[in-house]
Amino acid sequence: MIILGILLCIAAIGILCWLLFTLAVFAFPLFVGVSAGTWAFNTGAGWLGAILVGILAAGLTLGVGQILLGVISPMWAKLTIALVFVAPAIVAGYHATHGIAKHMMPSEIWQVVFSVIGAIAVGVTAYLRVAGMAAADQSGRDMVRA
């Protein structure tokens, strides 16, 4: 029974890490959506209005980011847009890793070290996914020209 608990714990950690890496790209639209929803709720839109405004703002942010990555040609501009999406992912990765590290080790220095390593890993993964979205948009544009 103890072995089953350990295996389930490892599987749960693996699923949570996969979820973190998969959803890291959407950290920026999520932050925008939550901020817009909070603003809408505080201006009197109610729960339903706040949820709709948040979803609309998050979707619009993601859509505009993908369109800009596909349309803009200069590499410095694409890198800037990618960094706008990657920076919140790095912050989310740091805090997620720090939350896990706090439970695993008592030393605060090692907690921060592992948190920074986790933030870098999540940031690199998010950057590669954003770059992949831009490359997919670019390859689709090249096929249309042919």
C-alpha cells in the first residue's frame, strides 16, 4: 500500500509539472483576463459580466499576440512580443517551483536555487512554444505564397 501511495504521488507530481509546462504560454493572457474581470466586477458588472469580460480579454490577448507574431517581420519585434508572453510564465514557474521546494527541503537558499532553476525551465519551455506558434504561422504564410 505504501508503494502505491508513492507511485501515485510521483504520477501526480508528473501530471502537475506537465500541466505547468503546457499552460505556461497562457500565463500572460490569464493575467490579463483576471485583471480585466476584476476591473469589470469592481465597476458593477456582476459575476457573469466579469467572467465574460475576463474570457474576452484573455482570448483577445492571445489572438492579438498570435496575429502579431505571424504578421510582424523584424526579429527584434517578434522577440519583444515573445518576451511579453514569457515573462509571466517565468514568474509563474518560479512560484510553482518554490511552492514545491518549500515542502521538500528546509534550507531557504536551496529553495531559491531550485525555484530559479524551475523558473528558467518553465521560461525556456514557454519561449519554445511561443516560437513554435510563430514558426507555424510563418510556414502557413509561405505555403500561401507558393
